[in-house]
Amino acid sequence: MDKILGLRAICRLFLGAEAAVYLVDFFGGKAVMKLRLAKTYRVPELDHRIRSLRTVNEARAMWRATQSGVKVPALLAVSRKGAAILMAYVDGVKLSNVTGDVAEQTSQLVGESIAKLHLGGAVHGDAVPTNMILSGRELFLIDFGLSESGYSIEQRAVDVNLFLRFAKLTWETSYSKIEAGFRDAYLGEMGNTDGSRVMQRVSEIRLRGRYVPERKLHDNNAEVTYVES
Ligand SMILES: Nc1ncnc2c1ncn2[C@@H]1O[C@H](COP(=O)(O)OP(=O)(O)O)[C@@H](O)[C@H]1O
Ligand SMILES: [Mg+2]
């Protein structure tokens, strides 16, 4: 395979709409190069600016997460010009690919990691199980391209809601235990007061959805409620 920014590519791990991720040789070890791809429908200068900004935003957010005690792949280099991030390869399994039992055992780690990130003044922005890698007993968060700074209950609740929503879709039968594990750890790390506020907001966000079976529980007369949005 070709060289990417001077490093020998071993194989391509992933090709998405926004980025290509390669396994590369880094001083005889394995590293990952995440390249943000050019969009031909954008004016080239603007396109490059957007890709550089997102790259820098992602690298900055990874570094902040590390400082908050969250496990993320070690950052090895960032190229603003190449819109690329070089990071350590995490040998593990994507959380989205584990069984319900494993997800249940890991739910505490997820709650703890997200809470640490939140306490450090950031939100992930795309906290879905595909952006988490389980490596042995450690959970790594990846893909910080949409991460933002902030301490607001709403931002935090959006993160939590996204994880729980995907967890429900992925591991339906184990979901209640996964939610309980997540909640326990999140509240444990955040403290009961702030943690409960976030979880309360998560329930409210669910009620804002289009089709909301939960509303039935709140309204004895309703059959099924559709909410305009
Ligand atoms: N440091 C890493 N170690 C191992 N695999 C990785 C690493 N970073 C990314 N990947 C793999 O590449 C995929 C896409 O990376 P991600 O950062 O989520 O890109 P995207 O923003 O396109 O979703 C991940 O789902 C994972 O399989
Ligand atoms: Mg991703």
C-alpha cells in the first residue's frame, strides 16, 4: 500500500462519508491515521478550512479527554494541512459488536467515562457504541470530531440520551440492566445532584420525540401520542 503522510499504510480499517482510517506502521508498531476526506462539492479552500478545523477540534478534544481521566487513543501527531490525526491503535472490539451480556458488564465503564468527560467540561457529541472500543477491561472513547466544550445539563443529557437510545436498539433484552449500570456509574462519578438532573433531562428529551410510548405512562387517557416537531 501507499505511504500516508510519510508512513507506510498496512491496510484501510474504515471508509466513511467524512473520513478514512488507516492502520499504519509507526516505528515498527501499529498506529491509526484518520484522514478527513476532501468533498468535491465544496469550494476547495473552504473545504480545506472545514477539514482542518474539524481535525484540530478532534485532536484538542482528545487531549482534553485524556486530561479528564478518560481513556482515548494516545495522540501521536496532528496535521492541520493534511487534515489528519495520527493516534495509537487500540486493539479491541467495537462496543456495538459485543453481546448484550458484555454490554451489561461494560455499562458501568461507559457511565464512568462519559461522566468524567462531562465533569472535565466537555461533551462527546456522538457517544454511540460504534465510537467506543473495548480493549480487555478498558473502554476507549474515539471519534471526538463533534465534541464541544460546555457544562450544560442539556448538552450532557444529549450525550447520555444518544448512548442509551442506541443501547436500546442494539441490546433490547439486556437494556434495562445496561441502563441501570450506566446510571449507577454516571451518578457515582458526577455526584447525585448533578447526575440526577442530567438523567431527569434525558427523560424529558425522550418525551420530546415524535412517537412517544412513554407518554402513555404520563397520560392515562392517551392511546398513543404523536408529537409534532
Ligand atoms: N485508534 C483507533 N484504534 C482502532 N480502531 C480505530 C481507531 N480509530 C478509529 N478506528 C476505527 O475506525 C472507525 C472509524 O473511526 P471514527 O473516528 O469513528 O471515524 P468517523 O468519524 O468516520 O466515524 C472506528 O469505528 C474504528 O473501527
Ligand atoms: Mg465514528
